[in-house]
Amino acid sequence: MSMKLDDWLLEILACPNCGGELRADDAAAELVCTGSCGYAYPVRDDIPVLLVDEARAPAS
């Protein structure tokens, strides 16, 4: 099941934790920060949940 996010939306969204760019990970239904924190934010019903409390921290 693929997420339905417009390209223009991905261009304007930024990680609320570090301000980095976000890339879509369709397989995991997440937006993953490409910046310094690497947090992954869930996408539920094609709506990004950009809350740090909801984010998955990268495996260390």
C-alpha cells in the first residue's frame, strides 16, 4: 500500500526536531529525516504525523 503524498508537500515539509528534509519510505509508511536526527514519522491515512513524541528514533 503506497502513501499518497504530493511531491510539493514533501518539498515544504521539514523535520520538526532538526529541520532536515524528509523522504518518503512507502514500505514502512513513514517520512524519514535525512538530517542529523534521522527520526521516522508515521503517515496515517495519508496524513503525516509530524510530532516528535510519535517519531521512531533511528536504531543505534
